[in-house]
Amino acid sequence: MTKEKPVIARNIRTQKPVSLATIDNILGSARQVLIQHGYASFTTRRVAEAAGISPGNLSYHFPSKNELIQALISNMLDEYLLNFEKEINIADKNLTIGLDKLVEWLLDDAITESTARTFRELWAMAQHDESIRKMVDDFYDVTIERAAMLIAQNQPAAQIDSLREWVHLLAMIAEGAIVLYGSCQTRVVSFERIKKMVISLCLNDIGARQIHSESML
């Protein structure tokens, strides 16, 4: 029998400890429901069915649909930050080392069915629910800031404002990839061709920023 993960989380309402495996199951099921059925049919009952638990058990962990969505977005943020930390592996003073892998990973991830459909549905939800709009906006703000700070940790000489601009540019390109290639990867200009152009553009830009920063020291 597989043992559940150690208890390291607490219930939102009661603050009683709960198993992380239970939370992972609920959040994974919630994302699948969002992907398969869309925001219009996203209900806590449907998530409970997908997770194999009762609606009452689900509400014990997440008293409302908005709290469930907030936890889902927070979980996605954690996943993205872990991947940023993995991809930003800068070994020496050349800022572009590791960033090419970061750009490639971000673009490849953007057009996967899971990412494309998840973000499309979150955008749709954000248009109809102010609290979800704020969650999504905060998701982008935190992700961009953390990415810039992770790069800055490896490059203390780099200007943080310049790094923020670079990460904003990369985020905008990645979100555009979801719209343009997330549901259709057979366009006149192939995704692979665009990806190579974006990598070249981003690395040339960050390289120019590095040279500018060093010249100011």
C-alpha cells in the first residue's frame, strides 16, 4: 500500500492538519476539470467527482469555489517557480548561459494542451469574476518578479529594472504563443521557426543589457 505524503498543510477553515497528497489530488482534479469542461462548467461537485471524494469532503478543505481556484492558481505558481529555478542555471559570468533553455522551455510549455487550455479558461474566468482577475494578475506579477530576482541572484552586476523589462517581454511573448499556437501549431510560419527567432531576439537583448550594465560600473 502506498503511504500518503507527510502532513504539511492545514485546512483553510479549521486550521487542522491535512495530508498534502489529498490536497494534490484535489488540485490536480480541479485543473483537469477546468481543462476538460471549461470555466462555465467548473463546479466543486464536478471536482469532487473527479477527485473521488464527496462534495462535503472537498468543502472541508476548500469551503468555496473561489478558494479552490485561488489554491489552484497558487499551486500553478509554485510549479512555474520551481521550473524557473531549474532552468535558470547560470554557471559563469555569461548571462545568456541557461537563459536559452529558459526561453525554450517557456515557449514549449505555452503551447501544450494543458497550459494553453488552463490559461484560456483562467482568462475567461477573470473576465467575469473580479477576485479571479486579481488572482491572475497577481500570478503574473509574482512570477515575473521572482524570475527577475532569480536571474539577479546569479548576476549581481545586472540592473534589476533591466531584468524586469526582459522578463516582461518574455512573458508577453509566451502568452502570445498560447493564443497563436496553443490550439493550432500548423500555421504558415512554424512554431519551431518562431521559437528560434524568439530565442535569438531574447538572448541578443539580454546580452546587450548586460554589456550596458557592465559599462556603467
